[in-house]
Amino acid sequence: MKTFLHLGSDVMVRNKDIIMILDEEIEASTLTKEFFKNMQGEGVIQMIDLKNKRKSFIVAEREVFISPISCQTLRKRIYRVYK
């Protein structure tokens, strides 16, 4: 069974490709800033919605998504599939 997580707009990612979901507040950390700088340099960051405030970062196998949907909402969507 392939299940997908809707990240906002028309963007979906397979659940099994998700490595972690981070709250937007994590960006303040020095390590996180360095990580995102490296990912940006590799061209793998995808901003989902340019109009809305970013609320979470989804690190997947091949991309990092910046989503306007909160971590809590994304978590609920994932767990709803497995119940």
C-alpha cells in the first residue's frame, strides 16, 4: 500500500520517503542553519507556498520541503493513515 502525505498546494510525498518533519522554530539553531544552507546549495529545497508563512520543514529522501502546514497537522495526517 502506497500512502502519501499532502504538504500543501498540490505537493504530496510518499510517507516512506519522509525522514523527519521539523517545526519552523528549529531553523534558529546553528546546526539547522548550516544544514539548510547546504541543502540550498544542492538545490533540493522546495518552497511549497510562497504566499503563506512557513510552518514546517519536511526532510525527504531527495528533497527538503518548506510547508505552510504545521507539524502537528502533518503528524495527524500521517497517523490517521496507520490507525
